[in-house]
Amino acid sequence: MEDMSYAEMAAVMQMDDTRRFGTMLLDEFEWRDSNGGAASAWDVRAWYGDDYNRVRFKSEGQRAGGATRDARAELLWDRVVARWWSAQLGVRQDFGEGPARTWLALGLEGLAPYWLDTEATLYVGDQGRTAARLRAEYDLLVTQRLIVQPHAELNLYGQADPRRQIGPGLSGLDLSLRLRYELRREELEAAAVFDPELLRGLLPRLGPFLQPFDQHLSRREQRDNARGYLEGLLSGVPRKNVESIAYHHDQERQALTVALDAAELQALDAWVAKQPDPKPRREDAALRLLRAALARDGFG
């Protein structure tokens, strides 16, 4: 791929990580029943930039009785610092009841273990004021469209601010459980469809890309199958799976499914032995178990 310019590679792969674009998300626009009566709440997020550097805007708050009670807005520079994580630096402005407060913000945002969307931000204000905010969310897929989202947010302050009705220490704890249903995922899927002709001639250039993976494949058969599988992914096969890719190469499908170690093969043989006669072949049993696992996880 050395003889390919960045512009050519970006055009072929449709993955230009220097291109700037933006998005806006109205994550919450809710009505709540609180001790002070009915209240509305919002949580708006927007960003603009490339894959590594972005300008982020966040705003959330509540209104009750026709007045803004507690709200904040943040303007941040976001820079990727590690896989799944970015550092943020900027300013936060509090408004609503009491005097407005301005803070310097420094935080981390990313994906923690167990797929937790996490934010941790430290704030420093005037007159020695300090604060911290921790926020975490998790998407629990009931189906591919129905999603349960637990949410937790913790707000801590280093000192009391009576004019804004804030005490020292733990000032706020928000726990919620949201249920959402995604109606129009097909539009996102359609946006990911492209002409396979764009990838014609690309496979021979991907040799250096495969080399680090080859080191973890001990048998030549596994290395050959990995290349065959990648070629199938880059082909025009309508429904890409191990079986259809094997047929695309005019091979027996078993050739692409033999990638189990000795312990896994022993467990597979034990499962086959428990099946009623006529017992399935090892290859058919592996394919049956794979299909069952995919169906269980919602990919069937």
C-alpha cells in the first residue's frame, strides 16, 4: 500500500479520518414530576471536528414554574489520548437560580470496561471553588431495536455555595432507567452500503496489514483461510458469512471453519457424542452451534 497516496486510500476505503464533520444530539427532553411540581429537563450535546480533535458543546438543566432552576453549559476542546478515551479541556457556565458561576473544566470521556459510557470531569472556579462530576451509562439490548439504558450521575462540590443552594460534598445523585426503541435503523444501515467495485484491486495491497495477525495463527491453513475470509468480505457476496464466502471461493465450507484448538475440538466431539443418531459430522455440528449462538445474540 506504500504506492497509494492518502487521498487515494481514503477514497477507496471511504474512511478519511481527517475529514471534519459534526453532529447534534438531543439526548433528553423530558417531563418530570418532582417535589416542587412538574418540571422539564434537557440534555443537549453537539460536536464538530475530525476523528482526533473536536469542539464539544454540552448543556443540561431543568425548568420548573416557568423559570430555569439548575442548568449548565460547557464548551470543550476534545482530543483523543488513547483507544476509546479522549481528554477534554474548556469552560463551564452555571446559570439559573442564584448567581452565575464560571469554571475551568478538565476531564476524560470514553468507553470503560464492560461497555460503560463514562465521563469524569474536574472543575475549578473562583474563590477556591472545586467540583467534580461522574457520569455513566450502559446500553442493555433487549432486542436489536429495544434498548434499556441505566444512567447514573454524581455531583460533588469542595465547599458550600448557599446562594445556589449547594452544600459541600455530595450535592446531587441522579439515577434513572430509560427505555428506547430505535425506529429507523435501516437508514443508518443504508448509509454504510457502497459499491464493491471500489475495492477491486485492493486485496493485494493488504499484505502488510495482515502480517501482525499472521503471527498469532500457528498453522498455514489458518493463515490461508484468514486471507480467503478477508477476500470474501471485500467481494460482492450479498450475505457475507463463513458459508457464503466458502462457496464464493468454491471450497468446502469446512475448510473455513477448522480454526479450533485441541480443547475446543474435544468439547465439540463430546457434544456430538450426546446427540441422537444419526450423529452430525463435526463440521456440521460446529456450524449448527455457531448459528445457535448468533441467533441467541440477535444476529440470526
